[in-house]
Amino acid sequence: MIKVLMVDDNVEHIQLCSEFLPKDEFDLDAAYNGGQAIEKLKTREYDIVILDYKLPDINGIDLLRKVRPLGLEIPIVFVSAMDDADLSFEAMKEGACDYIVKTFQYYSKLRERIVENLETCKVR
């Protein structure tokens, strides 16, 4: 079972992701802001984190900067509705393994992107 922490304030987005991730393969947990994400990461073990850029209390880049010092060796996949090369570069520079633009194809390809990142991501 792959334990996924999805950090996103959009409840509908999390529900859609849940529908596209097979329940027999994925255990999906949600954090709706950066504070919840930090607390969950400190108290639970996850195999991968899916991190949205726009959160109500912090942006995803700043949250990445707070998560990496925790010493967790798990891949973090950055997602955003913005197809922005500068944002993508910044996310990767801060330790994200992947940058995915939220499109409809995002949902249908989420499972394979998670598996791919679990296999190939080298956490710094």
C-alpha cells in the first residue's frame, strides 16, 4: 500500500484524485494547509507527498523549504494549475522531484506519475 499525503486546500481536487487512485494500491491522506501538512509529516509516515502551490497559509515553495529540514527522505511532487517554467525550476531547486500541471490529464495519469516518482526520485 502506497501512503500518499496530498497537500491541497481544494476538497474537490482531493476527491477527484481519490477516484483516480485505486483504493487497493493507495492510502490517500489529505492536509488542507501547510500547518496540517507539517504536523502530519512529523507524526505519520508517507511514501510520497503531492504538494499544491497555492495554499491558504503558505505557498508550496515556502512549504518545501520547511519540509526538507525535517530530514524526511520521501519524494515530493509539486503540482500547480500554472504552467510556469520559473515556478517549476524553483520547485525543483527546493527539492521537488517532479512538477505537474493540473489539467484533466493530470488526474488520469496521477497513478503512473506517483509510481514513476517512487521508482526514480532521488531525495537529497
